[in-house]
Amino acid sequence: MVVDTAYYDLLGITSTATAAEIKKAYRKKSIQEHPDKNRDDPNATERFQAISEAYQVLSDDGLRSKYDKFGKQEAVPQGGFEDAAEQFSVIFGGDAFASYIGELQLLKNLQKTEELSAEDEKEKEKEKAEEEAKAKTSETENETPTAQPASPDEAQLTKHENPTDEPAKSDTVTGKTEEKPKKKTKLELYEEEQALEKEKMIERLSKTLIERLSILTESVYDDACKESFRKKFEEEANLLKMESFGLDILHTIGDTYCEQARIFLGSQNFFGFGGMFHSMKSKGGLVMDTLRTVSAALDAQNTMKELDEMKEATKNDTPLLDKHGNERVKPTPEELAQQEQLLMGKVLSAAWHGSKFEILSTLKGVVNKVLYDESVPLETRIKRAEALKIMGKVFQAAYRTKTEQEEAQVFEELVAEATKKKKST
């Protein structure tokens, strides 16, 4: 018997729900109550945070036990509750993939980037206003009557009274005046900080990958060891595939591992032509991924604009026009709900493409450190590439049964539906 069911009620589950049911309910509720989907509801953010808190408690066995026995007061995480937006931002794989791809920063950084850009713009406007004020002051001074020339004695006295006045420094060779270094904006400083953090993360992830590969590379390295290595990561893949977007991430990791291993191994043969071929193919894929990311973002933006127009049309007498300028019938509440669902799917689709782009960048940085570290003997690096290829093929082959797919597809089905509707338009 639990003393409080509020958290269970928020997620729409019973107090006997399993861990899988809790996770599934949270994913569904967080989609329904996300503030982006309920922008006209002033209480949406509060509900979204409450759902996040409920999940943070019920998904932790220790906190859940305390909550069931003593209620909310005794079930607060040691470091406090995480922000709901941060909880939602880990929908792509969550912590399960952290040792492979690190912490995804895209969704988290978007808001920070916007804030800093706004601050930099305000600072720029302030500086511009100050310069204009100085210019006006200078004009006013120039308009004052010209003073009578000073006598030679007065001029000499003035010169000695200002011994600290120095001419602008100039280059003795070119004669050009030195310019002060340009002050970096807050956004530029933040981007530099993020770049350094990513370097550190890649360093950590590469060490973890080397440890994983060493299970095979530092073994007898025969067929039996290779088979044991393959089975170990099959078991790991079976756990990872059930995470949100887990199958897509596994396939992305597998594709990257196989591709980068082939590039490295190919560079050791035929004067490196094999590696060159795979490298060119890899760059072609990167261009396509970039295009897909931009396309998904623009598609989500257009859908958001359409939804705003539909909502505006229901509030006043402004006619709703189609792309040809013809008047359309005003949307029903059901049509608005469908458009909101479509928008959420497209937002997730854009987020996934952006996150996948980030994952690819991280994976390639990690693999390069593992395979191209010349302080490591070439023979060892070749073994690493071969082991990486084995692991990659295991991840590429991962799949979900029909039952597993139904359990894991809460977010994926939104993306699939949005993609299907995009193709039909």
C-alpha cells in the first residue's frame, strides 16, 4: 500500500507499474504536455515539470521505495530535481549510450545560444548608442568658436603639462597604427568553451572504446576469441536497442565503426587507394546528412508557421488562404489537434537529424583517436580496426521484434508519422 499516488496519477499508471511501463508512460505524457505543443496554455510548463519530477522519482528504485512509504517529502533526489527540458533532451538514447556517444549537447545548447545571441545584440546596440553620443559631443565641440593661437611660451608650457600624452603606437616598418584586438562576444566565448569540452569528451570516449576493443585485441586473437567478442556485444546491443531511438543510434554507431574501420584498413593496402575510396564515400554521406538536417529543421519551422496561422484564423475573421491564395475553410478543433501532433513529430524529427549529425561528428573524432595514434604500434591499430568492424557489424544487425517495437516506439512513431505526411504533401 502506497501512501501517495500523485506521481503515479500524473503519469496515468498504477502503483504496481513496471519500470518499462513507467518509462513508456513518461514518454507519452511528456509529448502530450510539452510546452511547445501547448504554447497558449500558461500552465503547460508547470505540468511538464511535474511530469518530469514524477518520472525522476519513479524511475529510481530507491526514490520510488521512499515515495511509496513516506510520500514526496522523503523522495527528493540528492542533487535536487533536474530541469524538465534537460530530462526531455535525453530522449535520444538517454544515459545508456553515454559511454559510446557522450552527452548530446544540441538541444541543450540551442536555448543557450539564443540567449547569448540576444545578449550580444543588446551589447552591440548599447555600444552603437555610445558611439553616436560621442560623435554628437565631438560635433558640438567642433562648432564652438576657435580659440586664439597660444603664444610660444604658452604652447611650450602646455606641452610640459601633458607629459603622458603619447601618439598611437605604429608599426615601424609599415607605419600602420596598431588596432586593439577585437573583443570576443559572449557567444564566441561560449562556442570556444564547448569546443574544449568536446575535445575532453572525445578523449574520454576514446579511452573507453580502447578498453572495449582490448577484450579482443589483447587476447589470443583467434576465431574463438572473436566469436566470444561478437556475442558479448550482441548482448549489449539487445539492451541498448530498447532505449528511445536506440535502434537508430545502434545502426548509426555500427555504420560509422564499419566505415571508419574500412577506411583505415583500406589505407594499408593498394597504396592507400582502398581507404581513399571509402573516405570519399564517407564525405558524400556527410553532405547528405547535413542536407537532411537542414531540410528537417525547415520542415518543422514551416509546420509551426502553418499551425500559428490556423490558430489565428480561429480567433478572428481573417480568412485562411492556401498557397495559391484561395480561401480555405477554417480548421476544426480536431484539425488543430492533428496539426499539433504533426508539429511535435516534425520537431522531434528535426531534433533527431540534428542529434544524429552530432553523434556522427563525435564518433568519427573518437575512432580517429583510436586508430590514428602513431604512438601505438601499427599492428595493434590494425587489430583495433578489425575488432571495431566486428562490433560495428553486430550493431548494424540489431533489430526489434514486433512486440519490442510496440514497447519502444512512442517517440519514433511520431517521427515516422511526420515523415510520412511530409512525403504525401
